[in-house]
Amino acid sequence: VENGVGSIRHDAEDIELAEILNQGQDDESRILGYRRNPAKIVLVYIGYVTSAFLLRLLFHWLPELHVRCTHDRCSLDLADKVVVKDQYGQLFVHDVQMMTKSGARVRLLRRSRAGLNQCLPDEHATDETTGSATPLLDPFSEDSLTRYFFHKKLKYVWNSDQQLFVKIEVFVDTPCSFFHHTAGLTESDAARHRVRFGENRVNIPLTPIPKLFAVKALHPFYLFQLFSVILWFNDEYEMYASCIVVISLLSLSLSVFETARNERNLRKTLVSSNEICVARGLDNYVSINSDLLVPGDVIEIPKGGCVMQCDAVLVSGNCIVNESMLTGESVPVLKTPLSAAESGPISTRDHNKNVLFCGTHVIQTRFVESGRVRAVVLRTGFATAKGEMVRSILFPKPIEFKFNKDIVHYLIVLSLFALAGFIYTIVLMLHRDYPVGKIMLRALDLITIIVPPALPAAMTVGIVFAQTRLRKANIFCIAPNTINISGGLNAVCFDKTGTLTEDGLDLWGVVPVEERRFQSPNPEPHSLPSPSPLLEAMAVCHTLTRIRGELSGDPLDLKMFQGTRWVLEEPEQDDYRKFDQLVSTVVRPPGSEPVDNIDSIDPDRLPYQLGIIRQFPFSSSLQRMSVVARRLGADHFTAYVKGSPEMVQALSRPDSLPDRFSEQLLHYTRQGYRVLALAYKPLRVSYLKVQKLARESVERDLIFLGLLVMENRLKPQTTLVIHQLLNASIRPVMVTGDNILTALSVARDCDMIGDRDAVILVQATPAQPPFQAQLDFHYAGDLQRKVHEVVPEHAYSLPNTRDPEIDIKEGNYHLAMTGRSWEIVRNHFPHLIPKLVVKGTVFARFSPDQKAQLVESLQQVGYTVGMCGDGANDCGALKAAHAGISLSEAEASVASPFTSKEQNISCVPTLIREGRCAIVTSFGTFKFMAGYSITQFVSCLILYYIGANLTDGQFLYIDLFIITTLSITFGYTKAYPQLSKEAPSLRLMSTVTIASICLQSLLNIAFQTLAFLYVQTQDWFFPFHMDITADEYASYENTAVYLVSSFQYITLAVAFSKSQPYRLTIPSNRLFLVNLLLVIGASIYVTIKPFPWLLNFLELVKMPMDSPSLQFTSLVLGIVLMNFLLSNIAEELVDGTAFRLFIRGLRRRLRGRQARKEYERIRDELVQDEGAWPPISRSASLEDVAQQDLIKFADEHQQQPRQHQGADDEDDVQHRDEDEQTRREQSNVTSISVTGRPPAAGDGHQITA
């Protein structure tokens, strides 16, 4: 059983006994063990009976308290129940289960530290002749016990070696070669694995309707409504009680229906199974249900494709896969077999192009010699990629919203008022000798008045109407409570490609290289001379395929290939022989005809065609892809590489690189173009050798061919939306996987970075002993200045003085950094992250995990963060944000609270406007309900003083006719069409809100008291005669108090109905306006001359019809009018700008200047440190960022850039260094290196890690 949220008190005993679960991982948690105590259990059951099961209800709300009261804390090896506190502070209570295991399963536990990877090769040694797996003899007895529990759908088993529960993991350090030698599992092996790992099912259980109803009905508010209804029925207040019952049942039923429907939709979308062929011995394949798959199974991927039901690594054949379920990107992806030559361990991150992930759709397979496309099952169930996504939906990160906490605080305060009224009533009525039953009825009735049972329903009205309006704007919401949170967004992160810019790329042209010189750009690559290595590279270096006759693949590859005007063919098996080898794809120029039989053609007249022999798919970590191809009739193969210019430069021979490479690259990237580089290398090896070549040996010593320039235009709505956000003081941030130069150019183009704003590059260098990690800040002036070649220099320590060209007054600068630098900063400079995220605007080359880290870092400094992405690589950030907005309709967006059908960012201001309207409506509704409760509470207390009360008819008129209708139509006001600069307050416990409620309550008390006293001064007045045996309350005092109070509720609705700048005016809400006119007219009519039946229903005393009586009626209306005017004036003053500024000034005088948010404090510090931080360096520029990334990539793959410089070259570099130093000294430029720890005395500007 997994339950609620709470906190564990970390007393000394807790600290001693608590263990760490998943140590060092993102989901690191604390775990405490408990052992059942029979004596405590007996006492608890006695407590159930004596408390009329109220104690059991308390334990239902606080399950961890139930564990404490029935169990003793103990070490984990003795525990039969555990309490897990996850990384978000949520508590989960789980039963520890025991199961009689076979010896093999016990052995798995003994080896769980190393994982299944160490036992699979040994325990399932495959006989190459039979293909059967032979399990080792089992040294353990059948009755051995295994202890385990499930946490967030994952199984944790007891490891006696570590004395800890560990998550079952498989193939942790298994070498890649193992998967090419396994022939699968036998039936007995598979059965044992199935017991260990469970069935391969991402199961989303459907909660039975009665259970859903019971769980929701046991919410404290519904129970309070039940208490109120029982009380009202006993008090003969049947009509309103019946209405509340109907409304509550309707609300409860709708909530249960919505929850059940969401569960069904989620299950329908994400839960599936199919038949799959699995190996049971060498070339013996049987069909089983995918639910029965286990890690280690060898499966055959059907030729017609399928939906993957597990994570599996491809070992033979190719697959075309649609991964939109996981990434939101519907572009087909080519999956290739895992290389048998790789000696490293299998990793789904590093080998993602070889892994078929659960939930993805295999569109097409390409067979090889064996005729089978085979894969080895890596993970099943909730351990798969799809399982991880489903778990993130079932167990999302909790979003803290102070508004909800403040409501609870207000209710506690109102409960204190109720307690005071409760005591007042008991004392007063005991003094008057009322029966005890009647005393308790009247006293408890006050509690239902001061804490209104209808409050939850009233609070959801504004959200429901906002959700309806969002739906009309094509923005769909699966988490309605998030709408309120979106109104508080003050920072929004945007993906670039497909979000800020158009999804597709257009081919701008190619820039060929000849004789180490860049040639003029060619916008029509098909016109290049043929044969041309550059044209050939464009024709073959891709992963395009034909699906149902249509060319399909990555849009960039598609545009590149279309630019060549070549033809792509995927021949049948019989056609392969014309290349004398096995090829999967053939490309040819438009004038070349297909060849059926190569033997019938003269070798000198062979057509110009290329066959793709092998592909190395694009890797985001390697920043490149490559193919091996062969020209028809050629005696050698050729490798073609396409990737980031920095990477291809690092892998190319220095004698092939053109002069002024960095200048040319910067020329295009600073204009916002996406630039790729192409290179090639002849391979004079045999076909068999080609199939076994390691990727590193293919992708080195390349001959540089040129640049491929793609154009990615801004979407028309982008700049306008960014302007709207900036004008509303909402901070836009770009986080993208693209190049930092392209990202900065796009940020400039859409005005995310102003024309006159400075850009400072944050560049981190990793620690390389004996050198420590270093952090440099470089002014990115190259975006505005003439491009020049920059030679990487050493850092110079110069005085910390201001460069006149680096004007960062008032913090008018933006930081930009790459994902590599972010990783180094997180590891070596974590204390700088708050400053970097407060001033950072462009974060480029960020991986999906890093995007989520950035969102969380912004949240940690106090921002309320939105994330807008097209679904590709943005899922983690969309989930982490307070309000994630997906522009993709793929299944991955099911985890995002909002999905927009409009494929641009215009949905962002719309959502924020509706969120602001919803939060202001929620504030107004709460204040209205709180004011109503206090007003009615005061009416009762005044009348209790004379032994009277409001009558049932009066209660019904107020509660049903006025309050219920106004609270519903109150929230129908639409959002204001423009975003204001000042965001609405998100704190109910603020001075303004408290002052507003208190002032309105004081005015209502004053005017009710005035009417109560004034009526007693009239000549015709007759005092109320108290009768403790009857419930007759008709009197002049009752009539005066009721008439004035009935108008006060209307006054509160008008006063708390805010308009600009977050909502439209009251006249725009026709329902609310008609409602107001109706209740005002009815109340005036009741005051002046009601029908006799209405007089009897309300039990009002009819005023004499002489002139003094009419004068009193007019005075009552005058009191009401005065109350209305003063209330609205007071609300305008309290909620106005002048009062807010006065409160802020008073707070500053009393406490000094204090920033409300952490990011405001950091921003203030940066303004005070102007000129000192960030420490600017001009020893490097934009090119150096690319150069450092280049070095990083080369280091990772043992491909250090080759420096073939002679003594003359070194002297030239030295002279250029000295010239640059002199120039910088003359320009009075700061050059500072920052390393790992904060500055210490005597450090100057050097900070040592």
C-alpha cells in the first residue's frame, strides 16, 4: 500500500537506524524499518472502539502514524514493514513480503550487488551445438526465503551482503559481445526469471468505483460536510441540507468519474501486449504472449513491424522505429545492430541507436543473411523506458503552491473564531438555562457557519471556467489545479527548434572546400560537378528510408538529400548481388538507370551508383553520424561523416582543413543558420573487415569536404510573444540542444536578448591533474563585431577594471553557457549555480536531463517556472516545471499538464492570462466565502445575545439564493486580454489580503450593530421575548439585522470581484451582472414591501405602514448604500498600489530592505557587485567555446586534435600571444580565471578548486 505525504522526525534513533535507498541516484530515498508489536496493536484496536473509529480515520490520513503506533522501529533485516521517504519528502508505507524461493533466485539476491549481468553468462552458459542454456546446480534449499517489497512499482529485494534492500537491475556491466553469443533461455530458465522479475507488464490498475468513492468521501472536507448535514437535519434545516447533499454527491460523483476516466484513458493509451516469437534454443522460435518475456530472452522482430513491449538490444538486422511515444518526435529513427567488436559494457544511453525501447513502434525491419531480425531483452515491466515514463506519471514530483497552504492557515484561524463563538454560546445559553441538547446544537451550528462546507466547490468554479476557456483556445489540461499555478509564472523556458523556430529546416546551400580554401556558397548542390565527394556525402550520409514508397526520415537529412536530386532505392534481396556484397540502400543520380544484372554490363560502362554498406547512427554525445558506402564496380569502400563543425574539424586531417575555418563558421552561425560539416575517407579493406571495424577507426583522419548550411526560421508569433512576456516582467529563457552560436543568434532575433544587451559566455574547463577545474567568463562581442581569427591563449591575470565596451550597468547583461560547462559547474562550482541561472538566458547543447536540472535550479532560487517544448527531448523538463506546455500531441505529452494544438508559443501568454484570471478569481472567491462566513457568524452572535437567531427561511435565502448563485457566476468573468507588468499576489497570508478581509468584516459588524441598535430606538419597537422551549425568532431585531446582512453579501461579491489588469469588468460577465441585479432587486423588494407568503417564509416582522416606519425602511436602505460605498472604497484603497507601496516602505523601515524571493536577493547582490562579478575575460571569444567543445569530444574518444606545427609556427603563435596581450592591456580588459572554491584572502582574482 502506498500512501500520503508527510515527514519523518529525524531524532537520534532515526538517524542511527535510517538507511539510504538508491544511494547516489536521482531517486535517493531514506528508509526505516518497523516490526509488528502485538501489544501496541491490541491497544490501537481498543482505541478504535472507544473513539468510535475516529482514530482509524486519523490513521487513514496519516498511515505513517499508524505504523508508529502499531510497530517498533528496528533494523531493516528484521522489518516486516518499511517507511520510505523519497527525494521530495513524501512518505510511502510498504509491507515487506517473503516468498519461498528456488536456489537460483536466492543466488540472484546474493549477487544483486553485481547484477544479473555477472550470472547470466555463467549461469546460462550456452552450448553452441544445441543452443540450450544449462543452469548451474543450486546450493540453496527450496525453502529459502527472500524478503522484498515494491516501491513506486519497482521491486526491491534484501541483499544480505549489503544488509540493505536493493533495486533489481540487469545487465549492469555486461559486455556488448555477450549479446551476440546468447541463444536465449530455456523454458525452465525463463520460468525462474519470471519469478524473479515478474511479468512483463506495465500495469496501470483500475481502482474499483466503490473504492474510489470511499477514498474521496473520506477527505476531511467531505466528512465536514457530512457532519454539517447531519447537524442541519437535526436542526430541521432540511432544504439547504438536502441541497448540500445533492451538490456534494454530484461533485463527488463527477470527481470519481473523472478519475476513473483518466485511469481508463491512461491504461488504454499505455497498456498493451501482443504475440512475439522468442528463441527457446538454437533457431527454435515459439510464439508467446509478450507478458511472459523476461530479461535474457532472444526475440524476433516481425517483418511487418510491431509495438515493442520491452527494452531490447538489436543484434541482427535493422529497424525503422517511431519513438514518438517516448520523445514526442514522430521522425522515423534507424536502429542498427549492436557491434560485436565493442568491448565496453552495454548502456542504453550510449547505445540508444542499438536499443529498441518499450512503447516505440517498429515500422519496418530489414533482414540479413539469417532472415531474422533478432534482439535480446534487456528490461521488462516498469524497469523499461516506457515503464519509467508511466512511473513519472503515476508518481509525479509534488508541486508546492503556497495558496493551498494559506487556505489551510485561514481555515485554522476561522476555526479559532468558531471555538471562541462555541464557548461564548455555551456560556451564554447555560446562563439562560437552555437544555444541553439545544446548547450543543446552537454551538455546533456556529462551526458550520464560520467554516462553510460549500467552500471547496466554490473554489473550483474559477478553475473549471478557465479550463473551459483554455479548451476553446486549443489548450488542453489534464491537471486543472495547475491552472492556478500558471498564473504565477515569472520565468518560462523555451526549447528552440520546433518551438521558437520552424520545425523544418531549409537547405540554404553548401560551402565546398578546394585546396584548403572555402569556395563561394552554392545554393543548388545538385549542380556540383559529378562525381563529387561532397555531393556523394550528401547523397549517402543519412538514415533515410522508404516507408510505403515515401521517403521518410529526419527532416534535415530529407532536405539535404532532396538538394542532391538523387534517387534512393531499397532493393530486394535478389538485387544485392550487383554490389557483390550485402547492402541495404542504393542511391543514384537522376540520370542513372537501375541495373538488374551487373554481369551483363561492360565494367567500363557501369552506371554511377552508390551502395550503403554500413551505418553508424547519429549520437548526441559524439555529435556525428557516418556511413560506409561503395561505388558500383569500385575496388574500395568510402567512409562519409556528417556532424557538428567542431567535431568534424577535430577528426579531419590538418592538411585538409581550410584556412580561416573559425571565421567562416562564425559568419554563418551568428546569422542563425544551422551549420554541419562533411568529410570522407577511402577505406581499402575487405567487406568482412568493414563489418567489424570499430567506429573510432572509421571516423578519423578524414578529408574535410565543406559545410552544409541549413536555415531555421523563427515562427511568426515568436518575437511578439517574447515581447509580451518581457513587458509583463516574465523572464524568457532558451534551453536547447543546438549550437550555442545559433542559439544566441535566435535569442537576438526574437529579442530575448536586447540589441544593446551584453552577452557573457560561461566556459568551464574540467579538472585535469595537476590542473584544477577552471571557470572563465568571456564577453561575446563577436556577435556585433567584425569576425577575426582568434588563437587560443593562456589566461592572463590583469587588474579587475572595467572595459568601456563591456557595459553591464544595472545588470544589463545575459549569461550563456553550454551543457558541458553546466556539467562541470554542477560538479566543481555548485555555489555559482544560483547566480548563473538568475542571469543566464541561453543554455545550449543541453541534454534532456540537463534541461530538467535547469528547471529545478530555477525553482530552487524562487522562480515559478513554465516550460514550453515540442515534446522532443523536453519531457523531463516539462514534468519538472510548475506548468509544462507541450506543443506535441504525441503520447509523451500525456505527462505534461498542458498540451497546445497550436504549434507555436502564443499559447504561453494565453495560459498565463487565464492562470492569472483563475488565481484572482480563487482569491476573490475565498475572500467572498470568508467574508460571508464572518458576516453570518456575527449576525448569529448578535442575535444569540437576545436569545434569537436567523430563521431557517433566512438561512436558506442567504445560503442558496444569494451565496450559491453569486459564487458560481462570480468565476465566469473572462481574463483580461493583455498581460500586465505586475503579477497577482500568490499569497493569501499577505498583509493586503488579511487587511482586506479584516476591514470588510469590521465594516459589516459596524453596520449590523448600527441597525440592531437603531431599530430599538423606534417608537413602534417591541423587544424580542426569549422562549427557550420554542424556535420562534421573528422580531424587529432579527428583521433589522437580516435586512442589512442580506445586502452585505452582495456588497462583498462586488468588492471582491476584481477587474483590470487580470479580469474583465463586471458588465462583461453578463451572468454575474444579471445575478447581481436579481438578488439586489429581490433584497430591496423584501426590505420595502414583500408578499405575505415571502414574509411568512422568511419569518420577518412586518413594519408598521405609517410614516416613521417608512422612514426606518429608507434609513435601512441608506445604511446599506453607505456600507456598499465604504466597502468598495476600502477595498480599492487596501488593494491599491499606494497601500502596497506603503506596506513595503513600512516593512523596509522596520526590517531593512529584504528581497522576498531568493532570485531577487541574488539580483540585488549582483547589482551591488557590478564590475566585480562576473569577472570578464577577453582572452577568448566565441570560437574558443567551440574549440573547448572540440577538445572535450576528442578527449572522450581518444582523438586529440593533431597539432603539426614546427618551430616557426610555435614562434608565430607566441608572437601573436604577446601582441594580443599588449592589445588587451591597452584596452584595459579584465582577464580572470575562476576555479573551484570561493575567494580567500590573498587570492586576488585566482580562486583555487
